[in-house]
Amino acid sequence: TTTTAVPACGWSLPVGGDVLLDRSEPAGIDVFGALEPALDAADLAMVNVEMAISDRGAPVEDKEFVFRAPPSAAERIAAAGIDVVSLANNHARDFGPDALIDTVELLTGAGVVPVGAGSDRSAAFAAATVEVGQVRVAVIGVSYIVPGGFGATSERAAVAPGRDRSGAQGEAVAAAAAAHDVVLVYVHWGIERDTCPSGAQREQAAELLAAGATAVIGAHPHVLQPIERLDDGLVIWSLGNFVWHPRPGITGETAVVQVDFLGSEITDVAVHPHVLDGDGAPEPVSEGIRHDRIVDITGGDCARHDPGPLPTTTVAPETSAPATSVAPETTLAPETTTAPTTTLAPETTAAPTPPTTAAPTPPTTAVDEVTGEAVLTP
């Protein structure tokens, strides 16, 4: 960061995780209304926008899950008091380059600053400058989760790829640090459903901090991960699903994490636990097992709460034909236990029914906890 004296003014930075409005926005639902603290009361608020915002484009080929919200989603995000969003993720380009450019332009037109994606590689890696009082803050978005064709090039509108062999992410951070008092890097990384950061995440964070990042803020795993102070910097490993499809279990637990500054120095980090309601909107929670789990994980007690990967099952066929694979079953009720300190068992599925010649049991509908898709289970 810059070496000149930074005015000692206090300011607040609340951050949230992945935001998906593909269902709630067409229904006209205000998913940000219950947040505590409200984001519009902060000096600078940020989230990750995990979708295209457009009415143009077609789903990219060979991608199982694609997300898009209507243009009004940009105004919804702005009305919540969100100032900067990262588009550096594996869904911003789900509907092609035109929809991605629409996303950038609609957010900009609504008064929200997008980072981490753009019309070409230079635009995708460009730092946004936000002045909070007399403090110059740079924000950069980088994704280490990059589907084929999603990485920006000199001729392709896409996202800033963190696995770039040229080291562009480190160069972007170093250049921003030379001209700003604070550098915030919002990253998309990690392993889905892992409540502890991976070795790769730690290597990537070390690189960004060494280049001059003040704070590294992560998303993508669909669950919360710890918050740590490393090498005079702050790493929020994962903020989980901030607004998503409804989630009853651990992937429906999230937080507003408020980072307080005095000038360029971080003075406090506060976690405000939330859970997703029936519309996938965050609502505050102040007690109970889910509250305690949020506090545990963000405080560093992450391994014992790891739900593990989604299990797989097969449906037994009526005849001797090969079994048909189906998406895993997940529990629709939140996990419970008798004490907050007891390890919570991950959701499991029953063993598949052995093949018989009798008619199979009619399937029931469950919800895949990560994708949110309805699936048939035996």
C-alpha cells in the first residue's frame, strides 16, 4: 500500500458471500430487507454476484447449472446499499459475452461498481477505486474457478482468471497497492462444502497478501469458512451463500462480516450470523445450533462441522437392467443436536433398495443442497 500518511478516519466494510437472484427477483422479493446490520448504513459494502443480469444470451453449452436474473436485479442490489460487486466467478458468463456485458453495464448504471469481469482481460483485472473519506481503497476480483471459455483474454469478454500463468493477479494487486491505501481482493476459490480452507487456497492467499492485499475475501464453497489474520493481512476464507435458493442445512448458513478500519488499519472484525429463509433470503439468528455453528466455523473450529461431499445413490431397477444413477438425497430439516458443542453429523442417505422383481417404491422429491435442483430419490 502507499507509504504516505493515511488520515485516521474510521470506516466500515460489511461483506457478504454469493448472491443469486434468478428466482427471487422475478417474484419481486426483497431478499436484502432483513439484514442486520443493514448494508446501506455502511461506508463500503461488497458481495459476489453469482449470475448474469440480462435478458439476452443463451445458456453456454456443456454446463449443467446456469444462472441468470432479469435486469431489475441490478437495481435490487443497488437499493440494498451494496457499493461494489465481484463478477469473478464461474457463473457470470453463463449466458455468453453479451449477457456478461449487460451485467457490467446494468450494475454500473444502477450505481454499483463491478470488478473481476469485463470486455477483455485488461478490464477484468482492473482495480476499482473507491474513496472513503480521504482513504483510497482499491477493489479487485479474481476467480480461481474458471470453466472453459470463462477466462478473459485480449479478445474475449469474461472473468479475471486467478490461475493465469503470467501472474496477472499478483501484478494487478501490486499495482493497486502502489496507488492506494487499502487493497481488497474478492476471490472465488476453494472446494464446495469444505468448511476448512484447502492448501491451494492458502497458497493463493499468501501470494495475494505478499503482493500487497490488505484483505482477501472469499466465496464459492457454499459454506462458511474461518476468518484469519495472516501476515498483517486479513483472510475471510469463504462467506458461503448470502442470497441463494432456499437451504435448510449448513449451506443455508451465512453471515454479514463487518470489517472496521481506522485509516488503512483494520481495527475489528465482527460476525453477524444469518440463515436463509424460505425465499433464500438471509435473516439474522442470535441463538441455537445453527447460530453456534456459524460462530464455531468463522472462529476457526471448522473441521468437525464439515458435512463432506454429497453422497451418491442408485435406484434399483424393476428388472435386471442396469441401475440408473440419480442425484443424491439431502435432508430437508436442519441438523439438530442436544448441545451446541456436539459435532453435527452430515446429511446422509439411506442405502439403496436391493434389486427385486416386485414393483419399486414410488420415488419422492428432495432438493440437492448445493445446486438447489429437485431430484428423485428412492
